[in-house]
Amino acid sequence: MIFKKLIPSSLLGRSIIIIFVPIILLVILTSFVFYQTSWNILSKRLTQSVVADINVVVKLINQNLKNEAIQIAKNDFKMNVKYELNKKITPLSSENTRGILSKRLNQSLEELKKPFFYDLKNLNEGATIAIQLNNDLLTINVHKDRLYSGSAFVFLLWMLFASLILLFFSYFFMNKQLRPLKRLAIITETFGRGLDAPVLKSSGALEIRQTANAFNQMRTRIKRFLKQRTDMLAGVSHDLRTPLTRMKLQVSLLKDEKAKSELELDISEMTAMLDSYVSFVRTEAPEPIENLSINEIIKDIFKNINKEKCKFNLIENNYIKTSGRPIQIKRALQNIIDNSLRYSSIIKVSISLIDQGCELIFEDNGPGIPVKNFEDVFKPFFTLDPSRNKLKGESGLGLSISRDIVRSHGGEIKLSKSELGGLKSTILLPI
């Protein structure tokens, strides 16, 4: 679980990891092998060379050629020699370890078979080596170049620098290759929200071009299908209004009041259904995006509510201003409120600003909807009780239209049980 959280969510980040992690592992492995082999061997050779020169100096001193030994050490061996009579070794520091270099120097000095002590703490200023010669003390300061080779670390630095350069070029080229995918994601999201999306330019790798072409073909088919459906619904609605009008005129001439009342009810139901179909078609019609106030839209809807038949309670926790299609947003909210008005006497609306955006909560004290049907009521033409809906003039499109509109604005609508006893509708819209 922790490993999944560490993995980047973007394809670019994951691609960089796929490329760069092996490089990092290679650098670490190479450095380890180099440290254990090349640097080990190099340190051994350097320390042996230094100890060999020290041995020459010791032999010259034992032959009473102290001055010559000091001159040779300084000029030829890059060593500063100090010879002190009647002095014992005093440990210079207990912090004289320096990894492999310290280990190899210690091994080489043991070959002298004389008491010694060394200090590598300030290697930049040279290594200090003290050797006990009978009652006298020989102190030698060895230049760092004799014990330390910077070329090895230059090699490691070059490897690190090359890795960073490779990472940069990998990021540059991968980002360039993924640009078509980013455009595809944006256009797909736009098209999925019901907005018109431009034709996706085919570019990039072969697989990306194939995906772009497939999307363009899908876009064309969906737009053609939506146009056909819209034209069909508009045509059917228009064609049916003429005979309905004639039926109204004929019914008005009937003398049988009972039959007249029943027929008028049927005609009203059919007219309401046609109005719903037309409204359903209008949700797909283009409408410019404008700045709007959610609070003002809610208040405008409730202006036409009969306050005697229904009690309305508006809780404005925040004043919400956003952008969207005003007519469509109003239609979506109107459908939800109308659904509550048909079966409720109390409607409570709460407007709040949360982290995800604008939250609208609609609650009523009506009969509600069974939990098992929460998702079914969003299907077009679905009705819980056909007989009841006939009396209320419902077509089964209200909630379906509302969800389509809300989703086209990047939001979502959910249903639940209300504390008032009825239905609770929660709408979340981005700001």
C-alpha cells in the first residue's frame, strides 16, 4: 500500500521512474564494485609506496645520514620529516580511521616492525605518521597526493552527472511524446461532459495516432447519433401537437361532462409528456457559458411557488457565484424542486461552499423513493407508480434531465433519505 502511494499518478512520472531507477541502481552497483576493487587496489599501492619511501628514510637515519634523509624525503618523496631525540610516541588522535585507506596504511606500516601511529583526520593538509626508532621519534608528514587519488571520485562524479543529463533528456522527450495523450484526455473529458470537442490532431507515436483516429471516429458517430435522436424527438413532438390541438377542440364540444373530463385529463397528460420530451431535447442544445449566482437561481424558482401549499426554507451558508449555462442549470434545479412539490408540503434547500465546490441539498417530507430505486429514477421514462404519475402529469424524464445537465457541468447528483422523512437530493457543482 505504501509502495503504491510512492508511485507517481502521472504517466510521465512513471515513465521517468522506469528509465531512471535502473540508472540509479547501475550507478550504485558500479560505485560499490569500484570501491571494493579499484579503490581498494589503488589504496594498497599508494600506501605501500609511501611506506617503502619511509623505510628508505629510516635506513638512512640508522646509518647516521639524518640530514640526507630529510633532504631526500622533502625533495624526492614529498614528505616533511622531523626527528626528535629521546621522545616517545604520543597518539595524535583516536579518530584516525578513514575506511580502506586507513586499513591499507595500517597493514603497510606493520611491515616496518616498529611502533607507529598515524593520523588521517586532516588529510587535506597531509597525513601524519609517527614511528618510534629506539628512544627517538620520527614524525613524517606525507602530502595528500601520495595517499589519495582524486581521479577515482572524479569518475564517480562524472557518472552522477551523466545520469542527471540522461534524466533531463528523458523527461524532455517523454513529455513531448505524452503531449498528444494529454490533449486526448482534455478533449475526451470535454466531450464526455456534453460539450462540443474539436477534432483531435493525429500526432506522436503510432499507438497514439491510432488512438486519436479511433477517438475522432467515435466522436463523429456519437454526434451523428445524438443529432438523429434530437431530430427524431423534436419531429415527433411537433407532429403530435397538431392532432392534440384538434382533439382539444373536439373534446370541448362534448356534452358528457364525465367523458369530457377524462379525455381532457388524458390530453393534458400527453401535452405534459410532450413538453418533457422537448425539454429533454433542449438540454442538448448549445448555450453560452455565463457567470451566474446559484442563490439567485434558487430564489427565482421559488418566486412562483404557492406558499400556502408548500413551506419553503432556504439556508444560505454561502453566496455562490460560478460559471455555467444559466437556462440549463435552472432547468435542472427546477426539475428537482418540482419533483418535491408534487408530493411534499415542506421543502428545505441548503447552499454551502465545500472543498469540492458548491453543494446544494434539497430535502422534503414526501413519501420518498426506495433505496433500491435510487439509481433507476435517473433512467429516462422510469416511473415508480404509473397510476400515481399519471395523476401528477409526470413523464419520467425530470431527474434524468437534471443529472445530464449537472454532469455536463462537471458535477454529480446523489439521492438519499432525508431527516424530514422524504427524499434528499445532493448536487455537487465545481466552482
